[in-house]
Amino acid sequence: MEGLLWLEAVCAALGCRRPSQAVAAALGPGMRFSLHKGSVSSIILPLAVIASCIDIPLIHLLLNGHVSQAMRGPFHAVLLAANAWTLVWIFGDRSAVRHIPHVVGPSTLQLRVGFRLAVEVPLSAVRGVQTVKGPPRDWMQAKGLSRRDVMLITPMDEPNVLIEIGGDLDALRALRSGRLAGGWRFLAVRVDDGEGFRKALAIAAHG
């Protein structure tokens, strides 16, 4: 994944086709729902840049006196490399999350969190879908759910759609043969248009 994030960041900077755009194009037909607005990762990126301009030089200055003269060059180089890697990771991850959507297809719901997570759910395994608001611990408690019951499919933001998993045994086997082999009964997703996503999935799954 790290290689894809680096390539994503480089392509974004150069204005060429990003790996995330190729992944999105390969998802097939269906209604697409993205996460662009209010993403926590969009706040983390400028905060990381500010920290790089303020905190990192201060760390270099404070630690400089505790490192031998011979090791100062390599020491500062390692700190700069670690900082650069962090910025590239955040930038690439944010770009991938923005460009790879969730897709409600003809027979399958495809859920994506950038390059980090890919889940395919047969529509026959979708028992119900509803919108949720607030921190997960609040609505989980209200619905009598535990953290073991719910898989969070969101980068950092509070989910706004809750999908209940059920259906026939063949669908459940297909579902649990991949990423969801953990006994989750619900999937919690964040999209810009939560109500639109809920309606589209409900219609696709149940008509």
C-alpha cells in the first residue's frame, strides 16, 4: 500500500492519472458515493504541514545538543525523511479516499477506504440500512450494539450510514470469505450524501 500512496502523491503533484482513478474506473457500473466534505483527514493534512514548519525545526534544535557531532548529519536526515514520509502518506491517503467511491452496483455493494480497505457485499446479504448521527459509541449504545458487532468502514470520520448484514447462507459465506471474516453484523459507512446512499442501497437490495 505504501508504494501506491507514494505514487498517488507524485501523480497528484504532477497532474497525471492517479492510481486511485484507475481503481475507481475498474469498480464497474452503479451509483457512486464519495467522501469529500468534512473529512477529518482534510484537516490533518494542513495541521501536519504546519507542524513540519514549526515543531520539526524546534525538535531538531532541541535534540541537536544531545547528538554527537559525527551523528548529527545522519540524525537530522532521518528526522527529515520520517517527516517527509508522513506528509506523503497523509496526502496520498487523502487523495485515494476522495477518488475511490463506494458503489451500489446491480448485484454487489462495493465499499472502499482508499487503498486501505476493500469490501464487497452481495446485495442479497443486505438486511437493512439506516442513517445514524453522532459518535459511534452513542448510537451503538442506543441500539444495544457492541464494538464487536460493527465494522467501521470510514477513514477517520464519524459514520452516517449503518448497514445490517443478513440474507441467505450462500451470500453470508461469500461475505465472510474475505475481509469481513470477523462476525460483524453491521457495517458503518461515511459518505457525503448519507440519505441518498441509504435510499439507493435500500432500493437496490429490496426493490
